[in-house]
Amino acid sequence: MATKILFSIFVAILYSKVNLMNRRKLRPQLCCLIFMCATGLSGYATTDSIPARGTIVDSINAGDLIFIDQPASLNQRLKCQSEPVKTTTVTASGTAHARAGYRVQVFDDNNPRTARQQAQGTKAMIQRRFPQYNCYVSFESPYWRVRCGDFRTRAEAEAAMTEIKRAFPALSRSLHLVRDRVNVK
């Protein structure tokens, strides 16, 4: 409190002295000096109240005036995780296990205006013609990609790529085999 009073007295005296001089020439210097004094006098904050290993919410709640009310699920997401979250995909016949395998990449584009719509259209077109292949649209910045199939071996993926190439010759330039994590029943 005493520092704020001293600071306001200092600024008032300084401003009255500068008022007598030419204001236009000294205005930038005065603003800079006031800013440096304000940050210098109020910069004595301590970090003792902030927990060493906590979330942003914990450090904000450490003060007396602010309290954040949030859902428990958001609090869980804000906590540091030591292990990555494992996910499983459930199919109609049971659980599927992710393992290394192959997919046929049928679309790859980075045009920010049209790539997403083209990817969705390509996925729909492939799934109409080949309903036995699962198609996946993914966005890995800046690319939109469409990959089809869950193949354990490269030979299975090459056979599917040949089928897709025969059905859609226009896609032949963008067809590639890619190694990926595939869902195996």
C-alpha cells in the first residue's frame, strides 16, 4: 500500500514538472518512464503460493480472491499424464486389436479450401464401390488423407490397390501403400 502511495506521488510530481516543459518532445520519454516505474514497483510478486507440480487452475485457486468451478472431466484433462491414453475399437463381432499392417492411401491433399470436401467425397465413392473396405479420413496438418482397408500383409494391400486402380483409373496417381496401425478382429 505504501509503495502505491509513493508511486502516485512520484508520478504527480514528475508530471507537473514535465507540464512546464515542452510536452510534445517529452511525452514518449514520460510514458516510458512511467511504465518502467510502474512495473518496477509492482513487480515484487512471489511464487511461493504456486504449487510446484499442479495445474493452472491450482495456481489460480491458490490465491484468496479467485475460484474456478469446472467439470471433473476438464480437471482430469488438465492434469499431467505420465502414460498415453490407450484406446480400443469395438466392432460388431467383438473387440478389435490395433497392430501394424497396411492400408491403401487413395487421397492426399493440402488445399485448405477444398481438401476436406474432396476427402469426404473420395471416401464415400470408395465405400459405395467397395463396402468390404473400411475407409478412414484423417487430418495431419496440413494434409487431408483417405486410407482404405485393414490389411495384415503387403500382398493383401497390393491386391486391394489393384482393384481400386481398375475401378477408379483417375485415382491411380494418388494410390500408395502405407504402413499404419490397423484394426484386426
